[in-house]
Amino acid sequence: MKSYVFSGASALVLGACAYEPTPLPIVIDQQAATNSSVLSPVQYQDPLAGYTYRAPTGPRDWRSVNEEQTEGN
């Protein structure tokens, strides 16, 4: 158990001592994506625009429902 803890701690210590810093992201590309002159305006769309209420009709006999849904009808 102690060897697992020691190996995990040593990996963290060696990783923290790495010489190369992580490079910064390219900011120019990110600024071009957020430029308001490039983006089109967002218009509101009602999420319930095509909704129609369908109330449950209650339990029916499964044989008659199957007969109604056959390809021959």
C-alpha cells in the first residue's frame, strides 16, 4: 500500500517540476469568434410553437388497436 502512495506522490512531484510551461491559447482566433459584427443576431423561437395537446384516450382492447395499425388499413 505504501508503494502505491509513494509512486503516486513521486509522479505528482516530478510533474510539478517540469520545465516547459504550457503555452497560452491563441487569443486572436477566439476574439474573431466573439466579434459582434461577424455574428448574426439571434431571434427568439417559441419552443412550443408546433405543440398540440393529445389527451390519453384510455385503455382499449389491444386486438382492435393492432387491427387499426396494420398496413392493410
